[in-house]
Amino acid sequence: WQETLVRWESEGMTPAWNWRDGLGLDPAPLLVPVELGFYPPFPEEILEDRGDRVLRRNRHGAVEERLKDASSPPRPISYPIRTREDWDRLRERLDPDSPGRLPAHLDELAADLATGDRVTRIGKYPYGFFGTLREWMGVEAFLIACLDDPEWVLEMMATLADLWTAVYRRAARHIRIDWIHIWEDMSGRTGSLMSPDMVRTLMLPQYRRIRDTADAIGATVVSVDTDGNVEELVPLFLSAGVGFLFPFEAGCGPDILAYRRRYPGLCMMGGIDKSRLAQGPDAIDRELDRVASLFDQPGWIPMLDHGIPPDVSLEQFHYYMRRLRDRLGVPHPVPRHPADRLEAAP
């Protein structure tokens, strides 16, 4: 979280320090900078200053109230799509051939990519078939539409698939794409917000189109990010060609060990309980012991099960990283900045 970085700066990490490099983390994937939503996007603007909060319109057209100095989710006020008439008016912004959807410097990025070994990913928040429509309609209105007018929902999802598959193919003419990512966040603590039948009928045909496009452009990986309990969703996504899921929140449903036993061919990232870090070294060690049997298995990237909250100190995170490297047999990084002094702690 942004508040976490602010805390870490107060504990010795300077703002100028690249914390990812300083902690010896793997390079982030190169995100192919394409426009996958409304184009042109709505102008982002502050509509009202409310002291410690602001009322703002985001680039997706939603109006939200947001705290000025915190990473907490904004409070939604209104959404751009409330009726079919709104959809018909706005779908002209979903033309995949709009010139501005691909940046002018894409060939330059491709040339830079050829000199290194970074993975390239296309797709990010909030672009998913559930994820995008919840951002454009609101969760409640979207789920009611799934019940009352599934043909309309199917039309919107198919339009998104038309847009994304066309943009993926356009981008792939300029740059290598290794990984197509879909953001859904369609689960809560007790399970999926959509029934398996709805997922099967409305979403999986679009996922099969994504998988076919991935195969056509040489993208090895199709991934889904959804929080919460994904027990119902994993077999559905697997059947449609998704091979990689995260973050497997430890407090929601089966743990990462159960998922590995049940789906040995699924690639997974996450599953390490982030809440243990703030409890100190003993709790961190117990959590890493809990998942120790996965360290020697293929198809799992050890990662915390969500973003790092601000109750985690810089020292606690360093301890976690050191112990994780020890279990993986990965050398500790050479300190790259004076603020990395904690790396040498016992």
C-alpha cells in the first residue's frame, strides 16, 4: 500500500530508493501500455473538495468519493452505465481500431525488450468480464442485470472480447506478448459472486476466445486475478484455457496446499498469509513452515496473498524476505542503498 511505503520511508527507506531493486525482487513484468477501456477515456477531474476527501470522476466515467491520503477503496457515487441506452451511447468508445489505443513508442519498447529477459504482459485492472462491468455499472446493478437481462450482459461481455482480442492482435504485430492478464475480483469470503452456471454461460465463451487469441499470437500464459474464495471458479477457468491464478487469500476458503493437491497442473501465485508479517519473526517462520512443501514443486510462485498493509514494518518485511530466500536457496542480494542496512541483520 502507499501508506506502507510512507511508513518504510520513516524507518530508513529513502524516497529515491527503488525498493523493488533494493529488496532484490524479480523485475516487474513489462506492461504493454495499451488502452483496453473507453477510448477516449473520461477526463479525470475533481468535482468537489470535501476536506479530507474529494469527489472525483475517474477515467472510466464513475463518480467516487475518495480519501485524499489513504489507499482505502473509494466510495462509489454513480456509474456511467445504468441503462441499455447508456450502453448504446458509450459503446462507440469501444472501437478497437481507435488510433490512440496503441502508443506511438511501442516499437521502441519492443527494441528495448530484445536486449533483456523481461516478461511482457498485456492486461491490468480493471479489465475483466466481471471486473470491467462492475466498474462501469456497480456490483449490485451488474448482478441484477445478469438475472433480469442476461442477453444484454452477454452482449456487453462479447463486445469486450471483440475489443480486447483485436487490441492484443494489433499490439502483437509490434511487440512480443508473453502473458495475457484478466482482472476479475469476482469472489468474496464465501465464494463467487456469480453462480457457476452464469459463469459458464456468460463468461467462459469469452475466455475461450482469449485463449484462442493467446495461442494465435504466441502468448504462453493466460491469468486471472480474483480475490476471495475461488473454489468454485478454478475448475471453470481451467476448462476455458486459464492456466494461472492468484492471489489465493489465506483467510478465504481452502489454503494453497489444498489447491495444489486438487489442481496439480494449475500455476499459482500467492497463498502466503500477509497478516503474519506484522506478528513478528516467530509467526513469519510458522507461516513459511506451513507452505514449505510447495517450495520444491513446480507451478507455484511464493507471494503474499495481497498487497502489504501498513502494519508491516520495513524490518519485518526484510525478515520475511530473508527467510523466504533461505528456504528457496536463493542468494541474498548485495545491498544497493544505505537504507538496505537491515538486509545484513541476523
